[in-house]
Amino acid sequence: MSENSQPSGPKKPIKTGPKNILESVNKQYLIDGHLHVQSARCTPLPFVWGHMGPVASWQIGRGVLNFFSWAGSWFHNTLRMGHIGNNSTFVIAEKAVEQNALVKNDSDKYGNIVHGPIIALPMDMSFAHYDGYKGEKIYKDVTEEGKEDCYQYHRRKWTTNYASNIKTGITKRKEIWVTEPGPDGRPVNRKKTVTFYEVLVKNKMVRGEKFVSVAPPEDAEEGDEIMDENVERETEEVENTVFNNWNLQVKHTEMAAVRYPFQIVPTHHIEPRRYIGLNDGNENYSDQISKIATTSNAGIFVGIKMYCSQGYQPKDPKIKFLKDLSYYNECASKEIPIMCHHSPDGAFTHEREFYYYNLEAPSVTNANVETRKNKPWLDFFQENFVHPKSWDLVLSQVNNLKLCLAHFGGGVWKYHNPKPGFFDFLKSPPRPWQKDWVSTLIKMLKNDSYVNFFTDLSYFDYSDNGDALVEELIKPANKKLLDKIIFGTDWYMLEGADSYNDFTKEAKKYIDKITKKINQGKEKKDPDYIDVWQNFTFINPMRFYGFDNLDKLKNLKSGIRAKFRTHIREKEIREKAIKVEIKRSIEENFKKMESAAEKYTRIMERRNITQ
């Protein structure tokens, strides 16, 4: 533990006797600090299409996607993730417990693991598009009373009209069909002669308004009503049946946390745009914070999940409670940890490009159009929405905030101190944000003021970047980082590349290399010996998530009991034998967490004595 990192410790002293001390020596705890159980059915299809590359325009339906995920999983590992995601959130949580048990039962590799909670991170993707700033969901619920669920979506994209005019310029006039409101407000087809500039700017094509229809439908006439892909469209019948909205995901997550108490420990995803204008009767963000367990509040959630790359900045000028930092100050005052996705890849919004043309370059010029292929929009988005410096704006003013930026940079590690290669001249030069991503993050982790700032190693590519990680963490100047990194798997996202157990084994192999290199000439019994695996899988996640605090553990237990009563009639829980098992597990696993807190306290006391 670095001298500037002070553990919060339990609020109440833990009484221990010689027996407890002896027992705790052989007990091992392995906390997976980053894992997913949300169903893929929770993802709106326009978001999915935006991640499908060249086949995005096909707009493949949910049923077809699910079939190919199932069929392909028999032939290629890459599709295993989609196959698992086809299940409900509750079923995926059960699979997570099974996968985690394979690790805990491997005593030869990991020792005597008596308990290991897995932190489940839900995903609220309802507002992950530019119109989220208006408080609008990707899927608008247009269900009529007494009928089956029905959703409507607006899909924004560059049209053929845009591409064809890159070379013709912005002044050439052209007769096109446009979609405009008719007398009754419904969209109708009209012919109009416009310049490209008028299409792009005056008609606000890139600002999210209803805009041009590149070609009229066959036998269309002026005044005909038209609904094209750039206007609202209703989802297919199968999507209305299969799609899982946010409330259902939360319900299933709570049920999983009840069914597997202190094994599945969820965070609560707070998507700030859900609380703009309190749309659809939602509560405000403070009401959501009240659902999280703290030292003074009962709740089933252990912290908060955020995902800025879904389309909002950490200190977003368009969202008042982020801009004025009131949200972060409330989290800091209550010691609520925030876990945020933090790599250039992942489940980013499918409309990243439009943020640039709305926020950074609203007055589109010919030069902007000509250079669109150079992706200035990508630089703008990564630097302002995701890069660690965007979070520095928050931490510099709320420096006691408990924050973990996940993935330790992810894929950008290949740009961090790269070794020269013979074929480097064939590669595209890295962008500025790729070059300094990891170094900026390391600098922030070493900042003495950011005591509660962490990163994690979920979905870390050890095969490509494991040696570079070891090389970085054995540097004496980076010793503080050993107190700031949390182990995580990012299951089931990693299933396309690795199994849960294989990923964990690979992680331990490289982390043990760090332990061996920094402890040369020392024995485990030496007071200054550092067990890095223990730091990453136990000490650091205990401190970050507040498991070292008995008051918080008790309130988490109360929150589980309360949701047990809420969901007791659900089919996954209502059987008598299951209810008996849940009650027993709550008590047994709570005692294991108490024991973990005791061990944590002893380790920290011993470290403080030796410093």
C-alpha cells in the first residue's frame, strides 16, 4: 500500500481471537470486479446495426441474429458471446455463477478460495444516441392500450445523397425528394430544388431532424405519405416480443442477486440522459442513488455503472448535474464507487460521428466534407467523451471520488512505448489520443490527490500486452499502481476470445510474474513482501467497493432481504426449497464477507506497521 493510499477500513472495530487469526491464514478470496449478465435482448437493434460494419444497412432482425449466433457458436468461438447473450439476464447470471465456481474449485491453481463475489454491471442502452440529449430513447414505446408491446425508432445515417455530393460540391443545385410535415403534421413526399449546403445545414440533416429521402418510392407522387429509414419506423413483431426493456433488466438483475446472495453483487447503471426532464415519469438520479447500499442506507446495489462512450461526457455541458458536479459530489460524500467503461472500443454509441457535426463542427464546410474520410469526428469523440483526460476534469475538483476506469486502456496498450518493428512503415501512424491514453491514465493513478481512483484489467489482452503490462508495473516509480488495479474478467464479453477459467489462468500467470520480479530476494513471510495477485483480486476490490466496511455489508444484506420479499412470487424464486436455500445462503455468505473484512483489516494493519 502506498503511503498516500489510506484504506477506509471498517467503521466498527472487528473483534478477533487467536482462532480467527489462524483460520484466516488459509482462507483465500477472489473477487471478480467486472462482469456482465445483461441479456443481449436489452440492446435496441439500431445500436446493434451500428456495430455491424458493412452489413449494417441490411438491418437484420433479432430472430435472424439470434439464429446465426446459436448456429455459429457450434463452429466458432467468436459467436459464443452472442449465443450466451440470447438468454435472459437471470439465466446469464446463473451461468456466471457456474463459470466462477470452476475457478473457485481449482484449488491447485488458486488456493483455498472460500468465497468470491462477482460484480455484475448492468447496461442501460436506451439513450445511447445523440437524441438522448433530448431525453429521447432509441426505442419509443408506442404501445396502444390493450395491445402487445410496440416500439418505434429513428435511425440517423449518412445517405447516398451525402456521398454523391462530396465531389459535386456544396453549391450545385439538385432536384430531390424531401420529407416534410404535411397540413396535419404527418410526413409527406415533396420535390424540392436545393443545394447540398441547404440539405446538410439548413435542413439540419446531421442534427437529427427528419430530412431528405434520397429517392422516392416506386410510383410515388407529390403529397404521398412516406416513412423511410430516416424517419420513425416501427419495430418488427418479433422484436416487440423479444426486446427486454431497462425495467425488466433491473428486475432480473435484482432476482439474480437474491437467488445468489453475495455471489452476484450488482451495481446500478445510471445513464444520466434518462433523467433529463424526468421523461416517461422516471425518478431523478438522486432517487436512483438511494437504491445503492452505503454505510447509512440499505440497498441491493454495491455501486454505480457508467458508460460515457454511449454518448455523454463525464462533465457534460448539456447535462446540468454532471456539469456542476453535484452528482459526483453526492457519490463522493456517500463513498459510492463508480465503475466506468474506459477503452476506445466496446459498446460505444452507433452515432459517434454525429456528435462532432452537432457539437464541434455544426457549420459544415466543403473542407469538412472532403476530410470526412479522415475521421475528425472520431478524434473529437475519443478525446472529449472517453479519454482519461476527460475524467481528469472531474477528479481535479472531486478528488475523493471513488472511480474505476475499466480495462486499463484496452487495445491502446499497443501504442504505449511500442517496440520498433521492421514493417512499421506500412502501418498508419497512431492518433494523438492513442499514443498518450495509457501514459495519461498511469499519471492519474499516481496522483497523490486521487486516493480513490482505480483501473481494472477486465478483458485485458494478456497475449498481446501481458509482457508490456509486467514491464510497466515492476518499475519502482509505478509501485503505487499495485494498490490501484482491480482484477476483472468482463465475462461474458470475453467469451468470443477466451473462457472464464482460461482468461483467469492467463491473468494469474502474468500477475504472478509481477509478484516474482518485484520480490526478488524476499520470502512470503517477509513483512515487505507484496502478493500482487492478492492485491488485485482481494485488497483493492475490497477497498474500492466498500466490502471492508461492516456497516455497508449489513446494509447490503438488508437490501437483499428486502428484494427477496419483493420478488418472492417470481417463478425463479417461489419454490419452497429455493426460498429456504436463499435464506441460508444470505446468512452463510454474509459471514464469509465478514470474514473477508476481518482478513482485510489484519493485512492492512500489518502493512501499516511495516511501513
